Amino acid sequence: MRVTNEMSNRMLAKYIQQNKNACYTLQEQISSGKKLLKPSDDPGAFDLVSRLYDSAAATKQYVVNAQRLAENLKTTDGQLQDVAEILHRAAEITVGGGNGTQSPANLKAFGQEANQLLESVVQIANSNPQGNYLFAGLRSDTPAYAVTRDANGLITDVTYQGSQETRQTEIDNGVYVQDNVPGSDLTSTQAVFQSADVDIFADLIHLRDRLLAGENIVAEQTFTADAGADILTVTSSYATGSAVQLTSDDTLPGGLSADTTYYAIRISDTQIQLAASLTDARAGIPVDLTSAGTGSQTITQTALAENTRDLDHILQILTSIGAREERVNLTSKALLTQQVATAQSISNEESVDVAKAVTDLSTQKLAYEAALRVTTIMMDTSLVYRI
């Protein structure tokens, strides 16, 4: 085959351009530190690195979510630890106020302290660190609770203004953890202050009022029953939801039994009905009395049992929050490990070996310079041939 000057020139130009491009690519890789700068460099590796970057971005967001959730759970845990301490003190007041030896002045002093404990619980229930009402459900525009006070400034009622919804935070792909605990939900046992089985506010209010009135809060009181109206006539005031127990030296009213906790439904200062559960008491559903009973019958308000029930409830909520904190902590550690592994995979795929690239660049430059020299010689030869 005859090789023409045009063919030689095209060949030389091709190799010069190839060597020039190779030098440019190596210089670009050394400058950027990356060997994958565009899909054509390595389509398979470029696709893998793109997916790794997407995974890294998602993991980074999960880490942020987990950190925020951990902080929120820690704050909630701390607040409920304070509530538990308050209820411990309420138990001590209950025991002290019910030993039967306290003077009216001492009982009133206990009542005043119980009032401060109530105020503290309401303050915690309405806490809003960083502008977020912890126990208002998904509502962030209003305190969780509104309070009603009497002429003396004493809290007489606490009304929930939040929602029962909970917020779920995604801390890994498809992994959600409950962020908050609603303050009140009378259909659930998982709300903090008012649930299907507790009402911490009402119990503290009732304890305070009885102490301020100078009552021996564990004293037995006599009662009589009206089976037709399902009503008990008593000698002191009861609040709806108060836990009580009954005794008789003969027979209790039909439908009632000793060693069973019932819940009062307040009718008046001297009349109550009894419900089988706190939920029934709130709904006004009394136990059906089939007879009035016989003998001497007594009723006792179990203030300490109420307090114990409230404290156990808070401890159960704290246990649930602690379990979530542990789960978030373990997931955070796994995410950090995943971040390191993903970063290493990205580096393995796209990072250039600088030392090797510098050596390759030197070799490529030599080839480029050689191609230029060959071209120069060929051009000189061509000119001589033409002359």
C-alpha cells in the first residue's frame, strides 16, 4: 500500500492529539483528585459513585434527624424525671397527712405544699423548650394546658388544648421512631398527665383540697346506699375519679365487693355513685346496686393508691422513652459507621492515585514530546523531498 504524505500527516496529528488529550486528562485528575469526572470515564463506576453519593446524602439527613430526636427525647425524659420527683414528694405528703396525728395547721401546710406541687406539674406540662410545646401533641401554637383558678388563685381545673397525634421521625430508611408523647388522651394509656387510667392533675387537686380542709385523708367514713338510685350518701366531699375501697361488718350493697378499687362519680357534696373504672367514672356510668347492704358500712378514699398509680404511670412512660432513646442511640452509631464505609467506597471508586497519575503524566508527556519530534522530522523530510 502506498503511504501518501496526507496519510502520514493525519496519523501524526491523531497521535499528537491523543497524547495531548491523555496529558490533559491526567492533569485534570491530579488537580481535582478524582479519576471519575464524567460518565464516559467509566460508565459503570460513575453510576455506582452517583448512587453512593445519594446514599451518603440520605444517611447524612438520617444522622441529623437522629440527633434532633435524641435531644428531644432527652429533654422529655428530663421533664418527666422531674414529674416523678414531684409525685414522690406527693406520696410523702399523703403519708404524713394521713397518719391521724396531724393538727389542722399541719394539714393546711401540707395542702399548701401540695398546691405548689400541682403548680410545678402544670408548669412542666406547658414547657416549651426551643418554642416547642413538648406535651401538646402536634400543636405548636398554644400551651398544652389551660388552667381555671378560683378567687384565691388556686387551680380548680386543667384543660388540654393540644392534640392526641404523635410525630414520627425517620432515622433510617423506613425506620420511624415516635418523637413526642401527648399530654392527654383519655382513650389511651400512653398519654402523660391524663390517660385512660390516670389523671395526675385531678389527683393533686383533690389531695390539696382535702388537706386544706383539714381532712384525715385516709380515715374511714360511714355511708348508706340507695340501691334504686345507685347512690351512696357520704360524710365528706369526693371528686369524680377518686379511688375508694369499701368494707362492711356484715354485707356490702349488692354489686359491690371488698378489696376492690372503685372510682367515685360526684353527685353533690354528700352524694356519690361508684364506677368500676376511671373511664366509667368520667363517663358517669355507675355500678348497678342490687341492694342497700346491711350492717356498718365504711368507705375510704385511697389517696396513696392514687399517687402510686400516677407514679407507676409516669415511670412506665419514662421506660418507653428510655427504650426509644436507646434505639436512637444504636441507630446513630450504625449510621456513623455507614457514613465512614460509604465515604471509603466513594474514595475507592473515584479518587485518583496521585503518585501513579504523576508517573503516568510524565510518561505521557514523553510520548507527546516524541510525537512532536517525529512530526517535525517528517515535515522536514517532506520539504526536502519536495525540493
